[in-house]
Amino acid sequence: MSHSALVAFPVVIEFDVGWSDMDSYDHVSNLVYFRYFQDARIEYLARVGWLESKRTSGLGPIVKSTAASYRKPVKYPDRVWVGARVIEALTDRVTFEHKLVSRAWGQVACEGTAVLVSYDYRNECKAPLPDGVRRAMVALEGQTE
């Protein structure tokens, strides 16, 4: 099951909010939202082969920046859906959009972005996005090149 706010997201994962995800203000810590976003993004990266690319060729993603906008306080107990999709792909980087939907609220509780740069881990420098990864992203997003 998912939520209508996530219909445009090709990758959606589901989490139970843990008691340890909360902070002293009785809601999920802002840091935890970034972990939720990261977990959805890692699933996306695995599906398009960018994690495997890092293992085989040394060309993988590295985070340049992340941001989040909090809409509703999520707290234990709850179940959340987290979506990941690419909203911009350039020669050497991609921008991800994330949405987190709370079952308890029945709506989007947090939105975020992350910019990932294609990085050559062997030579420690930026590199073009691998062609196979780019094609897999296009296919996963249901677009045509």
C-alpha cells in the first residue's frame, strides 16, 4: 500500500517509526528524516545499478547537498512511506526529490531534495554519469530519452 501523493515516485519504501527515532521534543528527529530519505535513495541507486557501478568501475554517487522541509510532526507509533525520484539529471549530477507520507496524518509530512554528483572514487574527482545508469534511470522513471 502507498499514498496518492507518491504516485509519481518510482521508488517507495515503507518504515515503521521507531521509538528511538524520536527526540526530546516528542517527534521524529530531523536527522532521522535524512536517514529515511537516504534509505529510499539507496534503493533507487541499487535498482539503476549505480551502487554496482561503484563496485565494478569506481564510478559512483557522492552527496553534494541535501535539504528538507517539515510539514507535520511525525511521532511514534506511525508508519511512513518514503518516495524517491530524479527530478533533474545533468552530465555529472542528479537531483532527487523525496516525499515522506505519514499514515497517522494521512498526508505528506516532509519533503526534501538531494543532489548527488557522479564521482570517480579511484581518481578522486567528478566524472560523467555512467551511460548505463542514466539509461536505467530513464527506464525506471518511465521516460524516453
